[in-house]
Amino acid sequence: MIDSEVLDFYNRGLEQTRLQDPRRSVEFWRTRDILARHLPQPPATILDVGGGPGPYSLALADDGYDVTLVDPVPLHISQANHASQTQGRALRRALCGDARDLPVDEQHDAVLLLGPLYHLITADDRARAWAEARRCVRPSGLIVAAAVSRFYSCWETLASDKMPLPGVAQALDVQLRTGEYRNPNGDERLWTTAYFHTPEELAAEARTADLIVRTLVAVEGPAKLLGDIGERMADPERRQHVLDAQRRIEEESSVLGMSQHILAIAERPETP
């Protein structure tokens, strides 16, 4: 069962347009770039777990992939189904379900965990999500899992000038120490219940799930801290400069902790 505070947060409907914000779009464009270089070629089967209203599912389906979307928020499933019906290539299906107990039996060529890990507070719950992803990917198939960096939020809090808000500094101290974050005062400008990984912890979770970690990739790196990142991402030529620069340093260990999101690219072994 999804945490009630997390469900309330996503029922506000903000996720459908979040990545359309030019400043936030660096996450979308970089994730798309990384997936394009690592996923098998279409028409491979993709299971997008915790895919929200489907920004990546819908784009991958339009690229020719056979995509199933699973998300625990009914609003997201409704939004994804509506969008799927209005684009050239539809999703195979969109199902309401939990990353810890997936409502699918098929094995896929790749499984995406681009959302669940940072709303599962306990190690046991995250391990269940990893195990379910492994169950649903074929041997030698790929699992791409996203985490939010434990360290980036310190700079994000400064950049957005949220440090003076009641309880924010104390919540940040707890999050930096334990990885656990909870909205300290109910302010809608702040995020909901979440878990923040270190890069090493993300890789260790994948290995504990009996997966081979190919690489860790910094998604945004420090790009979102540029004061004019929105303007750069809105201009196709300048956007490409941002993407090219980040690609050059995406696997550098010193950059991983500075990135808002980290992707683990992992593979299920061919033998048990």
C-alpha cells in the first residue's frame, strides 16, 4: 500500500506537467538520452514501474517499444491511458499496481524503476521492489533504476531559497544523516515522504538483488544549478550543449553525488 502522504502529494496532479517546465526538463532529456544508449532496440518489451502519468512510457511507445506501465496512483493511470489514446503508438497497457508486488507475470526485455525507490523508506521495501523487477526481466535483460542523490538536495534547498522555511534545515540534517525525508511542515512547496540514496548504496542494492551493475550514471549532474538552465533547455541548440557536456562526465564518481538523480544500469545474469 502506497504511503498516504505520497498518494496525497501525487493526487494534486502536478506530475503530468512537471517535466514540461524548461528548468526541470533536463531530467527528461537526459534520461531519454541515457535510455536510448542502453535499452535494446525496439520493438523490445519494456515494463515501466512507477512511471507516473507516463512521460517515458509514452515516448518509448512512440519510438516503437512494446510498453507496459504500472503505477500505484489511479490518477496517473487515467492520465496515461488518455494520453496513450491520442498519440501515434499506444501503450500496450497501463495498470495500477505496487512496485513491491507487481501485477504482471511476463518477463520483459527491460524494466524501468524510475520512481519507486525514492518513495520506499525501508530497505526491506526497496529490496522487494528490486526483487520484483528482477522477476519481471528476462535473463540478460536490463533494469534501469533511479535514485535521488542524498547530497544534491542541500544545494537545491539553497538554490530555491527554502532553507528559512520552518523545519527545513532540521529535516535536511536528518535526510543527510539517514537518507529519510519527510515534509517538516506540510508546506506544498516542499516534497513528500522520500528516501535519498548515496551512489554506493544504490549500486549495493542492485548487487544484493543478484544483478550485475554495468554502470552508475549522473542524470543532471550540476546542470540544474545553472541560473539560466530553463532558458538553455528551451533553446534546442543550447539544450544540446547541456546534454553533450553532461554526457562527457556522466560516469565520473565525483559528479554522481552532485546530480539530483542517479541511474543504476544493471543486468540480470543469464544463470541463476
